[in-house]
Amino acid sequence: MEGPNLVTNGDFVSDIVGWNNLAGNFSTFEWDAGKLSCIQTVAAKFSAAYTDTNIAVTKGHTYTISFDFEYVSGDSVIFRIKDSSLLVDRKIIGTYGTTQTVTVEWKPTTTESVVFQGNNSSGTDICAFKLDNVSITDKNGGRKTGLRNRYAGGYRS
């Protein structure tokens, strides 16, 4: 059984609280009819939208990452999981230039706090996109895995 969504306010029902406009480089970073709308109108600036709240992940667990991406215009957008310092990529989810629902699985190699981030793929070109239904769930449901049942000699869940 999958655990709960670990992303704060990934459905943007009434606002974008819990999301950040890195360095303020998106000229528009706002709630738009239940979606996070990100528009960069000035070239030569790196723009990124990311979760304010760190997401705790556990080494060896499998996580499902899912979101609805609406391409509006400009540069394609790359999505990734980064360490909480925003310096190191932990998982490149993919680069997208068309509207679609994205679902991928990821197995962290370390236990740590991470963030979900979307940014212009070139790091400098203008772009516009919308996000909705961002979720990261633990397929292990938060349970410990690989514990031996000493009586049966097998694994327990």
C-alpha cells in the first residue's frame, strides 16, 4: 500500500503556499485556477520552482513521483529531485516540451531530505508552464523493508 503524498500543497487547490520562486526569476509565479503558473519573460536568467518543505526519503524505498505538466511556451522544462541544498541532482525526472502527466519511480541511494524542482532546461531561455497534482509517495507505505522474521525464516511486510 502506497503511503501519503509527501509534497505539501501539490494540488494547489486554493493557493501556492509551500512553493518557492528561486531567486525571484520567474516574472509570474502565481496561483491560476488550481495550478501553479510559472512564466519567465527575461532571457539569461535561471528560473526554478521548488518545494519549500523538504521531503524526507529513505534509502532503499521506492517512491512514485507524479505530476501534471502543462507546457505553455518557450524553452522546455526539466524536472528533478535535488538535495535540500538545491546543489546536487538526486534524480533527473525528465525534460518536457509538451503537456502531459508524468509518473516515474525512484529508489534513493541515501536517506535524506530532498526537494522537487522544475526549471527552464537551458537555464537561460524564457519559458512558461503550469504544474498541478504534484505528488511523491512511498510505495513501501513508510514501512521498514527487508526485516527477517526469525521464526519463519522469511521476510515480513
